[in-house]
Amino acid sequence: DVKVTQSSRYLVKRTGEKVFLECVQDMDHENMFWYRQDPGLGLRLIYFSYDVKMKEKGDIPEGYSVSREKKERFSLILESASTNQTSMYLCASSLGAGGRRNEQFFGPGTRLTVL
Amino acid sequence: AQKITQTQPGMFVQEKEAVTLDCTYDTSDPSYGLFWYKQPSSGEMIFLIYQGSYDQQNATEGRYSLNFQKARKSANLVISASQLGDSAMYFCAMRKRTGANNLFFGTGTRLTVIP
């Protein structure tokens, strides 16, 4: 059974803290993605990666960075957390290269609260 | 620029009835893919159905079908014989452009099935 896991379901951090959100997939997928989801705004892409050590900015990269040292793991980093980064964070992976292969498989999400 | 529009923030349907969730898109790329996802209250995104821009027939997956009208740039999701477990958020998404692996999501529609 395909699986994407995220390190935490719920996380509470303080303003200014460095925050790491981890995502692991076991499907040998090339592509991995980080989204944030806010009410009324849908899912917005923060960063994605199409290969180990490769990354591209999504639509809202400001305030975030990512790391992909191994194919199965994609980390989202908030260098200095701020209250406007309180949100649901979703990780996804896909095989890619067109058609149904672009189907993304999602993790359960991490609800981050920054106080 | 690519754009996905879901104009119905919320919908209600009686159990066992059919319901249509609207999705319109805008792209200048001749090759694209459209996806629908379901997000129950647990938070995980579940893939429902896929339609490729060159597919001749409308996609169907069990009780889900996609009413694809290419000239009108619409890709509405039809759920037949609604069940209480269909209550969830539903997101329409589009592969952004040829060769890209990331998806662009709409803002979602919250469906509530009434017993």
C-alpha cells in the first residue's frame, strides 16, 4: 500500500523558533511537494523537488526552505517561525512524467500553530 | 496564467441523490490533466478521478464521473447516489503545464450529505 508519512499531526511552536517538518514516502517517487492549506484559499504550493538535492520554488516560498538529501525524504524548514505561518501543511509525492502519473499521494498533514 | 475556479464554497445534497460540483479552468496549454481529490474531516487528501485533455471519453470511477466540456473549460465532478461518507471537502486540480509535475488546486467545495 502506497504511503506518505509526516513526522507530526499537531505541532505548537513559538515565534522565532526554527521548525522542521519531515515527510517520507515509500513509493520510490521522483517528485515531492509541500503545500499549505488555509480556509478559503485551497492548497498553495510552497516548494517541490523533482530529484535528490533538486528543488524549485512554488507559489509561496517566502519564509520557507526545503531539503532533499535522500529520495524518500523531503523536509520543510521554517527558519524563524511567525504567527502567519500557522496553517495545515501537506506533503505529497508523485511519479510524474505526464497523465495519471502526475497523481499526487498525500500525507495526513501537520497542523502547525505558532504562538 | 493557469487558474482553477470552484465557485461553490458549500453544497448540500440529500442522501441517495446525485450532486454536481463545479470546476472551471483556464490554460493556454493544449495538453493538461485534471484531477479531483476528496478531503474528509480527518484531513488526508484522497484521489478520486483523472481526466486528460486528449481523452475522448469522460472519466468514470465507480460512483464518480467527470463531466468534461473542453470548449467550455469545465470539469465538473458528478457523484451519484450520495452517501453520508461523501461529506467532505472536494478539490479540483490541474497539472500546470506540459512537462510540469506540480498541480494547481482550486479553493474547494464543502459537500454535506443530509440523511
